Amino acid sequence: MSQPVLRFAPSPNGFLHLGHAFSALVTHDTARALGGRFLLRIEDIDVVRCRPEFESAIYEDLAWLGLSWEAPVRRQSQHFPAYEAAAERLKDAGLLYPCYASRREIADAVAAREAESGRPWPRDPDGAPVYPGVHRGPGGDERDRLEAEGLRPAWRLDMGRAVAVAGEGLSWRELDEDGSVSEVRADPLAWGDVVILRKDVPASYHLAVTLDDALQGVTHVTRGRDLFQATSVHRLLQRLLGLPEPLYRHHRLILGDDGRKLSKSRQDTALRALREAGRSPGEIRQMIGLGSSGISG
Ligand code: GLU
């Protein structure tokens, strides 16, 4: 068997907190335990929210925790042509369509459908309304008119067609906490017509993460439970693009005192704040329930 490859893939849009420390340490410790490689990937396609000072802070905080990773670090903002090329293949297969709808138009369409039916419009697994099909691939004239108005489209996946092309039996292998592997049925339809290329940048989280994991030869995707459902979309893209299937491990999340997922806007759990308050890397491990080997969770 080839050498395992694991990665930690933060977005530099804020300072890392205890939840990131847990994810990075679990991934790093697992890589070490398996005799595998540990990669760090900077997921900075959101060129407005991501900032260089947050990226430098990631390197600083992870090094302080005692982690080391391979160089060079892949920074997604340097690879837009690769994401566009993958999307081009999906376009050629007739699986993407341009969508010019603004957030407001989408919200209005959802409200109108709810008023009409008297029922809530379906939500995706993240709780956002499923795309209600405002612009579903406008024809040539309509497109010319929208472009002449200065509008640029997002490119959405025609989910119904994509699932039909991908065929039956889409699932993934999940490495459970007790070390056993279970088969999880993927349900990409629950997400509706997801965005594959955003309006502002020629990439999206789903496309970039899937493509990069394949390009970097990642064998074990270790990340939080909050991304469990997104794996359905990633498995679909892997099938459509002919990419290998990694093993997945969605670990528990570190919750705040209020029982909610930590956010980058909370200062008290930021690693740099804890460091400045005199906490040691060992204490951080203890705070998040990781022993020195750290492969639990
Ligand atoms: N960049 C994503 C985040 O910071 C994680 C991507 C992944 O691990 O799949 O939430």
C-alpha cells in the first residue's frame, strides 16, 4: 500500500481557535501514527475575506503547537486555472449552467414559493434554502442581455443530471472513532444545484477541495463533523471527474461553553489569545481532550 497522505486545510479568514487546533493535531498525529505524510493547504479562494496576516498567523500558531508540515504549502488562490479547467470538463459534459441570480433574487424567489405553497422551501444540509431555479441556464438572447447589463454568472451543477450521469451506489468509507470503517450512502440531491464556479472567483469550496485532495494524493480526509454532509457533493465530483476516493474521518467538534461550534469571531478561544495568556501547547492538548498521542476523537 502506498504511503498515507493527510492534510489540514484551514482558510485564512480569521485566527485559528481550539477547534482548528483539534483538527490539525488529530490529523498530524494520525499521519504520524500511520507513518504517513502531513500536508498543510491554505484554502484562500475567498480573496476578499482571506488576508495575509491570517495566513502568517496559521504558520505561527501551528508551529507553536509543535506541528511541522511539508513545503511548499499549496495555496488555492494560486491555482484558479486548475479549478477552471476541471469546471470546463463538467461544462463540456453539459452538467453546469450559468446562473445570474443575485442573493436578493434567490431569497425573494424562496419567499414567493413559500407564500404560494404555505410550506417551508427545502433547506440544504447546512440549513440554506435549496436553489429555487431562478435562472436555470438562460438561452442565448437572454444571456447576451444579462451580460450586456454587466452581470457575470455563477456556474451551478445541474444536480439531477449529475446524479443520473454518476450512476447508482454513490457512497463513501467513513473511519469511525473506534477504528472501524463504515459505508455511508451519499445524498448529493439534498444539496440542490450547488455553485461550482462562483461569480467573484473561478472556483468554489466543493470543487477546489475535491480537486486538491486528488492532486495532492490525499488518502485520508480528516475534518470536522460539520463537513460530513458536504462529502456527498465531493464524492459526486470525484465520480464525475474520475478522481480517486479517499477514506474519510469526520471528527467531533470542539464546542464553546454555550454548546455551539466555535467561530473565528470569538476571541477567547483563539490560539494566539491562549498563548498570550500563558497557556502551553500541552495545556491546549488537554483542553481539547487529546493525550500526548492524540489519535482519539
Ligand atoms: N477550508 C475548510 C475550512 O476551513 C476545510 C476544508 C476541508 O477540510 O475539507 O473549514
